[in-house]
Amino acid sequence: MSKSFVIGFVFGLCLLGIAGAGASRQDGKQAAQYQAEIVDATPVQRTVLTENQRFHSRLHNGFGQNPAGKPISQWIASEKGQKEVLGRYVNGKVWLPSGQPELPSDYFGRFAHDSDAIVRGQAINKNSQITEDDSFLFTDYEVVIREVFKNSKTEPINVGSQITVTCLGGKVVLDDVIMKAGGNGVSLLPVNAQDVLLFLRFIPETGGYKLAEYNGAFELNGNSVRPLAGLFPITPGFFDDEPSFLKTIKDVSNR
């Protein structure tokens, strides 16, 4: 990526909900939060992963390591059966030393060059898991392809096909404890909602894809564009016009 800006990650731990020793001590707000969060949480068993998930997990190992924080499984075990909602976050920061914005065509031109594929699609399913190093979560998404801006030379992508995209972050439930992992340094894809535009790199070992950079995912709503992670060294108003954004992506993808 650009040498004119710097990316820094700050790891934080945050407890989203604290309940009492038993269900009788939970107030209505905490119970309602738990019920709302569990709807899209993936039920998991510690260390039970498919071979592809195990490989994808290794791609995300180390992102959530924090000397002051407990391993995910240990944190969940300490609240076992309490119907808690816990959270762990990665916060990313991007800035320009000069304070001057870049041209979108220059920034995304480099982004496109570093990507094996650039696609527009919709996430229709997700499966979150705990990383093998027990420090964070990751999610494998099934994405239906609507449009291909740049195609993979190794494994071409067809419109209408489904691909697996693995991303840092997610939400799981284990022993009646919900664990969320996110932050502005993590791209969580909306499922069965808006289309997303993704800058991807191919994973030959599994046939899946990962984001080319942590901030390589964007939600499209027909009018504007919402970056799903990070800040960008370009004029923020660029994302207010989806047609202009897509034209820029198409132009730089065909270079």
C-alpha cells in the first residue's frame, strides 16, 4: 500500500455486558441484548474446525494478542452459563504525515495492483470461529458474485458463482456466552443485506479468498459507499457517490 500513510493497530478489550452470578440477577436490558445478539452468533466448540477453517484460522492468528487480555476460551469459561455478551476489538488508524489527501485513482490504483481479484457481491452466509491461537475470532463468508472488476488469473471467478471469503472478526456463542470481535480495524460483512465490493487475494491452499488489506471491503447501498473498516487518506466525500466510486474502481482495475 501507499508509503505516504501509516497504519497502526491498537488492541483493546471491552466487556459489553456484565451480569450477576445467575439469571435472576440479569436486568431486562441485559437479557434483551443477549437475545438480540444471539440471533446471528455461530455456535462453536473449541478447536472443532474443518481443514479449510483451520488453515484460514492460521491466517488470522496473532491479531488479537494482548498481554493484559485472557485467551478467548479462558474468558468465556470464566463466564460460563451466565448469558453474557463479551467483546474484543482491533482499532486501526490511518493518517497522512503531510495532512494532504490523495487522489482516489492513485490510492485505489495501488490497491487494485495488490489484489488478485476485485468483485461486487452479496454475503449470503457466514460461519465464525475462534482462531487457533485463542486470541481472536475469524469468519468465513459465502459470497455470491454479481460483478467482476478484476479477475483472478489463478482461479477465474464467474458471475453468479459463490466464493468463500475469510475475514478477521465475527461473533460466536459457547457455553451460553456470546463473544464478539470487531473494531474499526476489522471488516465485518453484512449478510443477506447490501452488496459489498471486495479487494481480494486468492488462497490456493483452500480455494478461498482473503481481503487484500484489512480495509478492503465496502458496503454499497445504491447511493453512497460505506467503508467497512479503517480510515482513508482521500477526501471523505468521495464515498458519498456510489456511481463515481464504482467508475473509479472499474478504471483502475483495467489498467
